[in-house]
Amino acid sequence: MASVGPLDLRSDTVTRPTAAMREAMMAAPLGDDVLGDEPTVQRLEERVAKLLGKEAALFTPSGTMANQLAIRCHCEAGDEVIAHGESHIIHYETAAPAAIAGCMVRPVSGPRGLFDAEAVHAAVRHADIHSPRSRLVVAENTHNRGGGSVWPLAQFEQVADAARQHGLAVHVDGARLWNACMAAGYSAATFAAAADTVSVCFSKGLGAPVGSALAGPRALIGRARRFRKMLGGGMRQSGLLAAAAIWALDHHVERLREDHAAARALAAALASIPGVTVDPAPSAVETNMVFFTIAPHLGDARTFCERLASEGVHLIAMGPSRVRAVLHLDAGSDAPARAAAAVERVTRLP
């Protein structure tokens, strides 16, 4: 279906509930989740735990809260978290590991936001009163700043094994784990099996208006529930939101393949535009994100995106010359052509 009006590809978080999703939300039986009798939330939590192969799950308002609850549950003040230097927990969660859990983050490197077992071994702090205690490894799948990249299952299992050798826990920031599963062909439970905890999001590619979940051992999730309340994340008649997430799981997971195909089409179209550099290969555009760089004569990425907005297409600057487009449920079948045409027009502006 062709889209009408402005085309917003800043993120897959801009999606709005479909009419069918709204109906499901209005029909959901409700209770009070903080008091423990919200039936729709309980149904979602049980569903997510089963999908991820974990004992229990906790519905949260956001992916950031789910990640930070995991860090707070695994770590104590003075501990250190090992994560890729381009991770969401470093760039987009307002220093919450330090503010909430009192933890440092030790960044490691690797192509496209991924790292290997050797990086874990090298980053682990050995027992020393001068050093923080290595406690947790965090892997992001898909990796946002890595270009929507997908963790190969064997590589992640090797990273998790390296963490275990040092007594570290493993958390997966799986905000877009559903995209990774569609691209790589593994199930969420298969990937999550090597992790202690996993967060997943419903308000990105799945199109729900709000919500994420944290899954893991029952005792840890009980601890996370207490911290969620402490941070103001306890929600009352949140079955309205949980119903949207359940609808999304039932109807919007398989269709993520459409977003991936649209992203590849956009990358292919952008590759022919002078002044734009993009790798259209499937190995570079694995899921629903397209990153490209603009030549110096086109100015900086932020200004370039402002000019695009005046053409009715909204993308987001991800660095001085780097721009991101994210394909999603609401984009429309003509999104790749519309976005590429707008980029080409802007590159020709004086």
C-alpha cells in the first residue's frame, strides 16, 4: 500500500497501532498490575517467557527500563559491564548504568557492533582491589549503530561461553531481536538459550504503541519487579498496552521480512546517487535499517536531514556525515522509491 503525506523513516518507533490492534486493546480484560491481578499483562508475560525459553518475564514501559533492570539485577555498585562501544546502553540510555546500578561500562570493539570471545577474555578484569569487578556482558541484537546487524548464533554462543568461563552473566538487548530472528532464521528461544536475561521490544518493528519485556530466571524477574516499582515503572490497567503487544506478536513478526526487503531496495536505489555512499550488499543491509554517508560538499548530516524534511521525507542524523533510514510497518510499499527520490533532489540543491 502506498503511503500518503510525509514519509517518516527516522525510526521504527514512529509506527501507530493498526485498527485491528486498537480493537484488541479495547477488548482486553483489565486489572491492576501493581496489585498483581492484571490478566492481560500476565498473559503477555507468560507468552514472552515461553517464546524466549525463560522461566518468567516482566512487562516494562520501555526497552531502556528493561535493560537497566537487567543491569541492576545482575550487578552491584562498583561492578563493570562489558559491551560494544557502539551499544545502545552506552549511547542512548542517559548513563543509566552509572546512575541506577553504580556500574561502569567497559567498551569493546568489533565490526558492525559485534565482538568475539577474545574481546571478552581481554576485557575481563582480574581480581584486584584497584579495579571494578567484571560482572556482566551485554550483546545487542540487532545492533542499531552497527547498521541493524545480526549476531550469528555460533559467534554469540562463543561470547556467552567466554563470559561463563569468567563467572560473568550475559544479557541480550533484544529490542529488535524479532528482526534478527527473521533475518538469521533462528528462533528467539534458540538465540536466548545462551543468555541469562533478554529484553525485547514491542514498540519498534512490531508496531505496538508502548512496551518491552525482560525475561530470565524467576527469582531474578521477581527482583526486577521490585526495582521496576522503585523506578516508577509499575503500571495499573496496563492490559491495554499488553494487548497491543500480544496482537503484534500474533500478526506482525513474520511481516518484518517485508521491512528487510524494503531496506535492501532503498539501499540499492541510494547507491546510484552521486554524493551518497552506501553498501547495498545483503551482508551490510541485513534487516530494516539503511545507513549511508554524504559527501562533504553536501554539508553535515543534520542539515541534510532538515533539507530532506522540507521534501517530505524524515530521516535521522547518526553522526557528522552519517544518516539512518528505518523501514517499518507504516512506511508504505513506495517508501524506498520516495525516500531515494527525495535524497536525490536534496543532493542537487544549491
